[in-house]
Amino acid sequence: MLQYRLSIKDKKWTKVKCVLCDREAVAGDYCTLHSKACENLTNSYGKWKKALDICWKEYLSEIVMNPLTGQWAKDVAQHLIKTGEQPDVKVS
Ligand SMILES: [Zn+2]
């Protein structure tokens, strides 16, 4: 599902771009790959929180520092640190 945004300047609908790359946004502000990465980040935070009682910001820094983290997840984590945005996290 592609999203379109009305551009005030051109008065026409334009495809929404991912905030992190040049791909088209499909879910919120992200493209397929970044939205998947964001979902994975959010899901694994639930597990980390349970084991380490770590806060969202600390968790994001760990993700960015971790050499094993994929580039997509790093992009999203860095973006979330900047915006201070925290998605709903289910801690089960
Ligand atoms: Zn993207």
C-alpha cells in the first residue's frame, strides 16, 4: 500500500518518501525495509526490557553501538534517538 501526500506547492499528490532513504514510504514514515527494522527493534526491546530493565533510549544506544546490528536497524535507531519517538512496546 503506497501513501500519497498532498503537496501544497505543486497542488498534486506526491508519493511519500521514507524519512531515512529514497524509497517510497509504505508504513508511516518508513519504507518496507525500514518499517520492518523498526518493528524488529520494538519487538526485541520488549525482551531486553524484561531481562535488563533498560530504558528505551539506552536500548537504542546499545543498538547503534552494537557491531552486529544491521544497517537498517541502525538507521531507525539513530532516527528514533533524534526524534525521541517511542513506539508502543508490548512487554510480555
Ligand atoms: Zn527507508
